[in-house]
Amino acid sequence: MVNRYDPAIEARIREVAAAGETPVLQRLREAKFISHNVPLTPTLCTRPGEPLIEASPRTRAIHDALHLYLPGGPRGKSAVDLGCLEGGLTFELWRAGLQVLGVEVRQDNLDRALLLRDHFRAEGEMAFLQADVREFRPGRRFDVVVCSGLLYHLDDPAAYIVQLAELTAPGGLLYLDTHVAPEDVELAECEFRGSLSPLRSRDAGGTTIRWRDYAEDVTQAESSVGNATSMWMDTDSHVELLIRAGFSRVFEMHGYFGPGETALKRRYARRYWAALKSA
Ligand SMILES: C[S@@+](CC[C@H](N)C(=O)[O-])C[C@H]1O[C@@H](n2cnc3c(N)ncnc32)[C@H](O)[C@@H]1O
């Protein structure tokens, strides 16, 4: 396995740890991280008692995608982390050697991410922007686009796949981790069956898409903004829309959960995809 971290960044992380107590570290101790467990020093992390973000299956899949599908690997390339929450995956992308921008709509989530940036003295390498991703049209493209845990919160994920393609540079990589609509025969084993509508279908710019509606709990810090119902599209719709949007190769990633992985993915209605744009 290729070393997934940039040695210069790892050296910086060790320097930060050796610096001992700082006002930023004190604020990080007090901050309430709700999902991402980021190592701050060899003895301190953002969610003590939880597995570190580097060990999570989707993080391992992202690092694999960077090394398997990005010609020349990630070092020195640009990335955007859409719906970055408190910046854990942004941190992992930075650690891989990418110049990364995290985009997040909720300022309180972003405040914790900014503390991470300051703690690791990563200004200029790890940046954050408060924005609704649907309005995020930066007029530039990124070598790596990470869309993890976001697409299924949106009211029009089919339209957003076109936006994802516009954000991805030629030769670039989109990593997409999302929920999918289970087929009727899979519904009984799906954890979310009680919150999902019957399958629906419509035309989306010449592609027939199928989806189930999902009732969002908009009070949650990890949920949608501005839409109380989101769409979980089926597997075929995602693949078809990705190809139509300009991704010439789409790979589904397995091998992160051990035996029983496909049953687990049906249970949680989840898929990991790496989509590549031709150079
Ligand atoms: C389920 S969390 C996923 C967080 C992270 N990407 C991960 O995979 O761990 C979804 C995140 O997307 C953010 N979000 C939801 N809708 C958004 C939107 N329209 N624009 C920007 N961020 C959004 C939420 O605030 C939340 O932080």
C-alpha cells in the first residue's frame, strides 16, 4: 500500500504536537465535535473514545481513490470537500498533500473546522468557505472533488451531478459517497425503509431517473438546508447521470467492510463511487 500521507505535512503535524498547549488547542478541547474524530496530538483528539477519522471505511476509500485513480497521485493538486461539516475529511485531504477548500453551509460547523486549520497552521493549504453548495460556482475547477454524505440531502441531486462535473477538472476525480434508493425487493432489509417513499420516476434532462423521497430532519447539524424532503436516487440513475455529465469512467468501490459488505451496503443503502473525467 502506498503511503497515503504527505511526509512534509506529517512532519508539520509532529511539530504542532511538540508545541504543547496553545490557545487554539484549548478551544479545540472545549469544542463539541459531532462526527469527525481528528487526532490533535498523540494523546488528544476531537472525539475521545471514538475511532479516528483516518480509520473510517470512507476515509480509506478516499485515500485509495486518490492513489488508484488520480494520475501522479494527490500531492500538490487541488481539492474541494463539499458539505465538509467540521472539516475531518478536509484534514485528511490536506494530509494527503492536497490544497483543499472545505465548503459548508452551517457556520457553527465551519467554526470547528477553522479551529483545525489554525491548530495545524495550515492557512493557505486548507481553506474554508461558508456557502450553500448549490450556489457555489467558483469559476474554477478542482483536481479532486469530494461529495460525501451530501448529495442525498439535496432537493435536486440530478441537477447537482451536472454541477459536480463542472467543478471537476479534466483528468480529475470525483469521490461520491451517498445513499441510494433501495429496489422494492431490497426494502425489507433497509434500515431506512420507514422514512422512504415508494419509488418514483421522472425525466431529468433526457435521463429517466428513479428515486425515493426522504423526509429530512432539518434540526440536525448534518442535514439539508432549505428543503424538508430530499431525493435518494437509485443506483442506475447515479451512474447514468455521472456518465452523461462528462465522467468517462465510473468505478464502484468495495472492500472496506470485510465479509458481508454488499449486504451491509443494502442495509444502509449506501454506495461509494470514484468517477473520472477524461484529460
Ligand atoms: C451528513 S454530513 C456529511 C459531512 C461530511 N462530508 C462527511 O462525509 O462526514 C452533511 C453536511 O453537509 C452540509 N450541508 C447540507 N446541505 C448543504 C448545502 N446545501 N450546502 C452546503 N452544505 C450543506 C451539512 O451542514 C453537513 O455538514
